[in-house]
Amino acid sequence: MINPKITHNAKYQQETRRELRLHGTPAEAALWTLLKGRQVNNLRWRRQFSIETYILDFYCPTARLCIELDGASHFTSDGEYNDERRTESLWQKYGIRTLRFENKLVFEQPENILETIRIALAEGIQQTPPSATLPPPL
């Protein structure tokens, strides 16, 4: 097992994490208002939490669940490849599952996003696949 003190929230990434929190996207700010203060299943979420070289948008250590909000750069072949590699690495090394949502869905379907998160939290014991996404609107 990798030493979490070395790989989690590394000192050299501290300023980057701070900048990401201060200058995040509107979608990140909106989702944070829904997650902070233990509003979802009474679980604590961390914002811009780093593991190795990755900085996770939102992370619940208790559930080992990561939430990533994706903008346009994620919908390229390089972006998709990097996201898959990151998701697999977090799953294989740490057992962290990843949920990905497109930024605009935070504004269009916030209740669906929260329901997807609640389902992932409930299924966590069963070790769901490492990545899940919100289905497109009907």
C-alpha cells in the first residue's frame, strides 16, 4: 500500500489546489454548495483534494468516491484517454470510484446528479465499476 501521507495532498500541490478552489468553474461552485456541510448522506466531502499527481474535483474519503466535472477539454480523444487512465489508476491503486458529470448538467439536472451520487454511495459496498456517468436527459 502506498503511504497516504506522501501521496495525498502533497505539499508541492498546495498552491495549485488553493488556486483551483479560489478560481474554480461555476459548475464546481454550484456542486460544492450541494455537497458541503454533509448535505449528502451526512458524509464529508473535500474539494480539490490531491492523490499522487491528480487533483480530484470532489472527494469523499469515507466512501472512496471521487466526483469529476468535465468541460469541453474532456470530450477530445486525448481528454477521454487521460480521464480513463486516471479513473483506472485511482481504482486500481486506492479503490476510489469516479463519477463524471458534464459541467452543464450541474445546472440542468442537479437533482439527478445528487441521486446518482446517492446511488453510488449506497452501492459502494458492492464495489461498483470504477467509473459511472449520468445518462443524457430524455
